[in-house]
Amino acid sequence: MKKITIFIAAFLAVSSLYAQTVKAPVNQAHNGSFEEIDAKTSKAKYWNFSKESVFVKGEKGSQAKIKGGIHQYLTASKVWQSSTPRKIQYSFTVSGKGKLSVSFYRYSDTKDPKAKHGYTRKFLPHSLNKVVVLTDKPQTVTGTYTIAANEWVALSISALDALVDDVVIDLVPEKTPAK
């Protein structure tokens, strides 16, 4: 009985340490699986689709069928406009033909009590982050991007013929300097 107690205590200690060092991503993109559908528009919630892009039901659930592009304004609290830069990482699954581009649309809000919503928005040049050659076989696309201080961003995924699924965006934890 004593050996089992020691084993359980050791197991719990190791599990606790592991849980502290490995964090599951907290998705900062809303509806990255394209499963939430707006009843009024019949489109995937939180996403903006170009005219020819649609969501489709596949073997593994809903996916974005891109013929042009899709984008989402990243408005989760951890990626809000801030006075400090925030590094994010993204991943998604894609298959298709041709090339796919990942870009970030950048914009900044400045407080303005006279403005309709209490702020003035300034759109900034977009930032091309990655270009991927597509294949018929699904592949995982990953990358990082640093949101500049005092900016918001929207994730943009563009292609002429692609299926996208499982979009995940998370903050990259800041490394604390070793003592």
C-alpha cells in the first residue's frame, strides 16, 4: 500500500509540473472550425467571405471553401490594441490548388470623443506574412506574427482554390530572462 501511495504522489507531482509547462492553445480566433453558422445569413459567424468563397460541410465538419479570400478581425481580449507589441502564432489545415497567402490587415484606433463611436480608425498597409504552395493532400500551415503596439489586426487567408479548416491563433508566451 505504501508503494502505491508513493507512486500516486510522484505521478501527481510530475503531472502538475507538466501541466504548468505545457499550455493548450487558447484560440484567439472565433469559430476557427467554421461550425457556428449565422441563422440569418447562413454564413460562418465571425468570418468575412469574399463573394465566391463559401463554407461547405465535409467529412470532418465545416470548412471554408476559398475562391478569393476570407478574413476575421481579431477582437479577443488578449489581442486587443495595446501599448505593447503582442506576438501571435497561427495554424490551420489547408488543401487545394495554386498558392495561398496569409496576410494581416492592420489598423489603429485613437480616442476621439467627437467621433461617432468615441474613436477614429486609421487603416494601415497590410502585411503579407506567408505564401504556401497548395497540394491536394491536407497540410498544416503555421506561422507567427507580431502585432505592433497600438494596432489591431485581421487575419486574411487568400487563395483561388482552397479548403481551410481548424484555424487557431494564440499568443506566444513572453520569455522571462533567466536569472
